[in-house]
Amino acid sequence: MDPVKKDIQARKEEILTEVRAIFKANMKFTDWNVPEANDRLGAELIIGVMQEALDTLKKEVEEGKYDIY
């Protein structure tokens, strides 16, 4: 197996946990900032922002921005 693939596979659960932690932290911030918040709407909006960030990162990868990091 390619060493990079092996490394990422070994850290997959950690990466997934970190992404979920970012989501949960932002849900908590929304509840603190807007106590009467619609949690489902908040979750959907947070996912939208996270998806926007992922899309931007994907575009940057495709453009070669991280070819030499």
C-alpha cells in the first residue's frame, strides 16, 4: 500500500472524530449565542459552511496549492 494511503487510513478515525468535534463545537456556540435556536436549522447551516470550506479546499488541491506543503 502507498505510504500516504497507509498513513491516512491509520488516522481515518481521528480525522472523522475531529470533523465531528468541529461540528459539535459550532452547534454549542449557536446554542450559546441563540438560546432559542432551531437546532436542526443550525445544524444544516453549519454543515453548509463546512461543505463550503471542504469545496474550497478540494479546489485548492486540484489547483496544486498543496502539491508541496
